[in-house]
Amino acid sequence: MRFRTVPIGAYVLAGMLLAKDGIRPRGASTDYPAHLRAGSVTVAAAVIPAERVHKLFAADLNRAGYQVIEIGVFPEPGAEADVAADDFMLGNGSGSAAVRPASARTVAAVVDQKDNPPRGKQKDVDIYTTASIGYDSAGTYDPATGRRKGAVYTSAGVGVGAPAAGGPAPYPKATRDPALLEQELWDKSLPEGKTSIAVAGYLFFPKSSGSKKNVELTWYAPGGVVRVVVPTGK
């Protein structure tokens, strides 16, 4: 994330660039559990609890292995922030490697793989023949006797089906369109680009092992690396 002072005349235009993206920022940076001012921009963060994540998104991001962090960016009047998701990293503060957020496309693909694991080799199907024999009483007319002669007929066919012992084949499981999920995640993600007004959105980080009371959000600011400790609520 980078920021610089801009003429006040550019304030409205820059704000309009991102106003329709992400989610509505909280009233102030102090409304977040953690916040840090760096120069003329304040960055705030909150860990979204797993039970709330389940309500916010159609897909189960917790099961897919992602932790959702809400980020708010608050430029001071006359200042402009250049927001980039890759400027953030998340760690658990225990010496493990920090990770960057995953893109909406990546998260949607992982969710799709979880919901639709590769199918194993399908069982052999039965191939069977059918045959029938019958008598047509209508038959044909015999002019010599003045009577109708009955006719015997036969028919045969081939059928394909699941083995009888296995019962009827189940219907395929209904699946979620990955493109729709990707769009939902993208719409709620932290907006990227230049802005002069407060913006907010979610970042999706791969979960680390273990249960921690705090996570450490790293912001690569122009003046150096800044780390913010964010409580998880656990």
C-alpha cells in the first residue's frame, strides 16, 4: 500500500473510483479491533469469526481452509491511498511463515475441488439381452379353409444398466457454479487502486495450523514494514 498527498480537487474523483467496490467501511478506524496509522493513512483490521463467515458467503470457506480478514483503509482528507492486496501478509506470530491472501479465483477453485472431489473408477455395468415370444391370434386369412391362421412372433433387444445388487444409480450431486462464487468473493474483496475515501473489503488467507488468540497482519508501507496484532476472538 502506498499513499501520497494530492490536490483536494482530485478527492471526489479518486473516491468515486472505488466507492462501488468491496463492502461498506465501518464508521471509523477505531471501530475495528486493531488499527494503525502510518503517515496520512490508517489501516484497520478484524478477523471474521468462522460462524459469521458461513453466513456472509454461500460457500463454506472455513472447510476450504481459509481465514477471512476484514480490512479498512482510511486516508486523511487530501491524502490518497493506493491499495493492493499483495501489500498484506498474515502470520500467527509463532515464527511460522506469513502468507499472502489468495485471489477470488483461487478460493473458488479450491471450494469447487472440496465440493466435487475426483470420482473413482465407475463400477462395471451389466449388459443383458431381452427376448420375448407371443402368438398373434389375428394372423392371416387362409382362402382354402376360410379361416384365419395364427402367427407366432419373437423379438429381441439389448439393455444396459447398473448391477442389480447395487440398486439404482444415484443422481449426481448438485454443484455450485465456481464462476458465481468467484464473482461473489471478488465483489466483497478489498478494492484495489487509488482512493481518497475510506474503503473496506475482505482478504482470504490460507489458515495456519493451531488455534491462536491473535494473528499478525503485516503491511508493507512506503516507510517500512508495519505489523499489526489482530485478536481472533478465541
